[in-house]
Amino acid sequence: MRIVFDIGGSVLVPDDPDVDFIGKMAYELIKISEDHEVAVVVGGGKVARKYITAAKTFTPNETFKDYIGIHITRANAMLLIAALGEKAYPFVIQDFRKAWEVIQLKKIPIMGGTHPGHTTDAVSALLAEYLQADLLVVVTNVDGVYDSDPRKNPNAKKLDRITFDQLVEIAMQAESKAGGSGVVDALAAKFIQRGKIKTYIVGKKDAYHLFDVVKGRHNGTVVEP
Ligand code: U5P
């Protein structure tokens, strides 16, 4: 299989870099890459948001702030590259076509952000579409997609299986309420729907055994037709 991983920045770097987690995930990714083609997109998370908030003091320019966010995603990507050692291409990839080229070299391409105006969720979905990936695995702070925000609603129910259309619907609702229900952002959901990309949305706990996750053994949400 060809598999794209979308690793949330706050999963990798909650406050400080989670060195233990990054090491374990790198180990799993290397194991997976023995049987599959692997590409990874890393987010900026909380650190990016702290920098963007700080920059608000000095500029109202949203595009400028997105560029700051992109820099943070690339710093996080460098950490994963360090953990993957020889198996990773040593530069953060900025172009989907280059990611394809790196896969042909039997190395793992690691991306962060690409252009202002979206998040790394959207980058992951586009990369998966471009590479015609068999599977997109999204690792987020919440352990799957819920019918409402589990951090606010104790009765929120996790959805084991949803369709592409349901994903878009839930992502749009979550975005309009500016709350996280563990779902990818609305633009990414649209790309997943457009590309008909089979997607697993899982939490950090599952990410410790990514090797099992790609085999379908996880507690997250499956998104399929
Ligand atoms: N960002 C972009 N373009 C990208 C990826 C990220 O502008 O392709 C910026 C956004 O401001 C985003 C921030 O909120 O970096 C951190 O990325 P993420 O962790 O939200 O994906």
C-alpha cells in the first residue's frame, strides 16, 4: 500500500517535544516502510498557534501569520526527520511532486505546510490525492471523530465508521462552532471526499502502534464510501 500519515503538531509537540513518542513513532514508521510506501505530513499545533498569537501584536496580516505557522510545521518536521535517521529524506519536502520522487528513492518524504491559507490537514489530503494513496492516517489529539465535541459534551459519541459525505458535514459543523470534535478541518474533509481517500482518524494512544493501525486495528474512526 501507499500510505500518507498526517501527524498533528500538538501530538508531536504538546508543550515541549514528546521525545519518547517521536522515537516510538519513528520506529513504527520504519517498520511500516519495509512493506509499504510511506509519506508523512507534520503539523504546527500549539507552538504554531503561540507564535501566530504573538505576531498578532505586530501585524494584522493573516497570510504573514500563516507563513510563521508554516515555519513551525517545518521545525517539527525536522524533529521527525532526525528521529527517522537514514530512512528519511533529509530536507523537509515542500512540493507534492518531490514527495513522489523521494518515494521512488525508497526514502520517506516528510512535509510540513506548503502555502498560506490552509492547515497541514489539507496538505495531507492533497498529498494523498496526488500520490493516489491507498490510505490516509490522521493522528490527532482526540481519539476519533465524535458526533459533538467530547471535551465539552460528556455524552458525545465516538463514530466507528462514517462516509466521506458525513465527514464533510461534521467538519463543517465543527468549524462553524470553532470547537474540535476530533475531526480534520473542513477543507481537508472536502479533499478527502473529492479524492475518495480511505482515511483512519486516530488518537495519540493508537499512534504508539501505527503498525497495527495500518492493518485496521485501532480505536479511531474509519472514513470510507
Ligand atoms: N499553515 C499554512 N499552510 C499550510 C500549513 C500550515 O498556512 O500549508 C499555517 C496555518 O496558519 C496553520 C499553522 O494554522 O500554519 C499551523 O499548522 P496546523 O498545525 O494548523 O496544520
